[in-house]
Amino acid sequence: MSKDKSFAAVALITSLFFIWGFALNLNPILIPHLKKACQLTDFQSSLIDSASYVAYFLLPIPAAQFMKKYGYKGGIILGLLLFSAGAMLFYPAAAVRNYAFFLGALFVVFSGMAFLETAANPLITLIGDPKSATQRINFAQSFNGMAAAFAPYIGGTFILSGKVLTDAQEKAMPPEELNAYLNHEASSVQLPFVIISIAVLLVAIFVWRTAFPVIKEESPEMREIENKPLFGRIAALTKNKHLMSGVVAEFFYVGGQACVTSFFIRYSEHVAGFGEHHAAKLLSIALLLFMFGRLSGTALMTVINPVKLLVTYAIINIGLIAAAVTLHGEGVVYILMAVLFFMSIMFPTIFSLTIKDLGPQTKLGSSLVIMGIVGGAILPPIMGRISDASNIQFAYIVPGVCFVAILWFALKNLKVKKVEMVAGH
């Protein structure tokens, strides 16, 4: 393959990192927005995360099996088509203002993202010079971080109205006026998601028309293992205590990350009285801190044992969450923003520690670790229930528990001297 064609393939795959980073980080905007438009409790609004992250639990292994037959390119195209279709479904969902419809659309979007992540992370390392594989995946991951920072700002600007009515104000409004307000709120997602759908569809067309190199990554030993019954291999891996402790750690990490970001705007409103737009801008800044944290953390790992850094960051975040739960005033919002900086290295470090000794079972073991992302589907509803029963500030005890679980995992791995970092959430 010519260098120009190889460059085009790398550029398209890199764009996928931006696409799913942008979509994933629109959830913190959709949660308060649909809470208003569909008149939801905190628990009900948290199901936005559940509909999103459950796809990561259900789809990685089917996606891997699909790509085994149709290749990485086929998996990427299917993922993009699912993504585009799900985004387009937001238009009719908003027209009928049906929350279940919105959740179904999100599940379709994130089913597509599960295919994209399953394909793009390994493929970016396999296309091009093997010597620069690590640089390519880190370069691609920087676009994911960039999208994560932009999404709340752009989503907050074009989706959030900035107008939040109290229960008393809603009850005082005439039914026709209230219905018009709710319909107007719901309709604000239509144009942004139609644009997203069209943009993703265009990327799918470009991928379809771009020649991808033929990837031959499997050794005879790997082919022999992969020809064994899938469920037998999974059952054998579940007996690996180290692997399963890593899956549990990623469950709590992703659940904690989802809890911290998804309720950030609600927390800012409750604790500091910030408006939606201002809170959305602060979340964008916090996600920039997350990106800088990953860059600085990666640099620190050249002089500090990565596991010791993970222990340190987990302890710091336990302290920050304790402050966010107990203190009051505008300052605690900035404390919560700092949590994202210290979360930054956790996913890739846990992932790398978990799969480091799996040998030819690494691919399937990685899929099991990715399935741990289902924590993002389960823990936010628990946090929503606690918020409904008390308040959103106290509910932040849930991510505090998550960081305790991460500290437990890190302490178990203190003897590990070297960690090969990978891209992650």
C-alpha cells in the first residue's frame, strides 16, 4: 500500500477516536437536559448512562467475532452506520418527547461505538510502521481527549437553554404553556444530532471508499487457541483471579467516571447555584484537566512507579470526594473538577496491569476488561436513587466508594515494576 493511502487510513481511524470521545461526553449534557424535557427524577435521568454503557458490556465479544469474519474495516463501517442511525433517531424521539425512545436511540449509538472502539484501538497500532505504533495510538487518543473537552461546551451551547423551572413553577404554569416549554426543550437536540448523524455517515462513506491494508496479526498459536470453543475460553479466563480483579477495578473506575461527569451540572446547580451554561463550561475545563492529567501522568511514569502513582491518585481522589460531599459553596465545584485530573491515568493503568501476563489470551482477556465498562451503566442509577432520597451532593459518596475499590486494586499490584500503557477511557 502507498504511503498516501496508508496516511488516509490512519487519518480516518484517528477521526473515530474524536467521534466516540465527543458522543460519550455529551451524556453529561443530555442528563440534565432530558431531566427537564421529560420531567424525570435523578434516577430516571441516570438511565441515559445505563443505555449507553450497557452496549459496551453486550457488544465487544460479538464485535470481535464479526470482525474475525469481515475484518476491521467491516466492523468500522457497521459501527459508523449504527452510530449514524442512532443519532438520527433523536429527531423522532424529540418530536414525540418519549424518554424510552431516547434511551433506545442512545443504545443504538453506543452499540456502534462499541464496534468502533473494538476495531480502532488495535487497528491504529497495526497500520503503518510497527516502531511508531505507540506514538500513533497516543496521537489518536489525544483527539479523544480533545473531543471530550469540546463536547460539554458545544452541547451546552446548542442544547441547553439555560432555563430551569422549579417544581412549583411548573405546577403554576397553564398546561398548554408547560407543554409548549417542554416540547421546545426536547426539540433542541434535533438539529445537533441530525448534523452528527450526517457527519458520521460521511465518515462511513470515506472508510468504505478507502483502501485498508490487509492485517495478518495472528500467529499459528493464536489461531489454534481462537479455534477452541469461545465460552470454554471465557470460563477458563474467569478463573484467573488477577484478571477478574482488574475487571472489577475497571467496573468501578468507569462507573465512578460516569458518576462524576454525568451529575456534574446538577451538582454545580445544587451546591453553588451555577446556571447550566456556566456549569457546562466548567465541565469542559475539567475534561481539559483530565487530558492534561493523562499527559503529565504518562510523563511522571518515566520516573515514578506507575502503580505507586495510581495509589497516590486514588488516595487524593478519596480525599477530594470527601470534601465535595461535606463542604459547601462555589469552591467545592472546583474541588470536584480536580477529581478528573487525578482520574486521568486510572483506566489505562488498570487495563495494562490486568492484561500484562495473558499471552495468547490477551485479545479475549481485553474484551472481558472492556466489558467491565458496564459499571457506567450500573453505578449512576444507584447514585440517582441516593440523590432522589437525599440530595445530589451526598450522592457523590458513590464515586468515593469507587476510588476506594481502585485503591484496593492498586495496593494488590504494588510489586509490579513496569507497566506498558495503553489508550483508554
